[in-house]
Amino acid sequence: MGKVKFINEVDAKKEKDLVKLAKKANVKIKLPCSGKGTCGKCIVKITKGEASEPTKAEIKKLGEEKIQKGYRLACQVEVLEDDISVKIID
């Protein structure tokens, strides 16, 4: 059987915290470390748009190569543009 992709959009003009924006869009993101960037369970891929610079926690958990490919920890990301696309990685 094929796959079905659901796309949720939210207004990011007032909120920049990616986890809060995901919650607003009813998108569940795993946060076992409560957003401290230590577990690495909230991996997302920024496929379009600008996000904040990677944190030390992200560099430690993901490494430079994955970050260069757009992978980030959702709990560490702030949205810098109004138009950004994010893929949740399971």
C-alpha cells in the first residue's frame, strides 16, 4: 500500500519556537528530554526556509554532516522566516 502525506500549516508571524508551532498545528514531536536537546528524539529536516543557527547540543547529537543536509533538533530550532517547511523524521 502507498503512503499518505498530511501537511499542516500554521501562522508563524508571532511564534518562532518550532515545537510550539508544531503543537499549534497538532503535529506531535517526541520530547523525552523536555526540549533540552540531549535525547535526539525530535529530529526534523528543514526542507525550505531559514532557521536559527545550530546549537552546541545539535552539533553534538547530529554532527555537522547531518546539519548541513538540513537535519535539526526541533526543540532547538527557532523559525527565522514566515515561510518554512519541516519534515518530521521518525
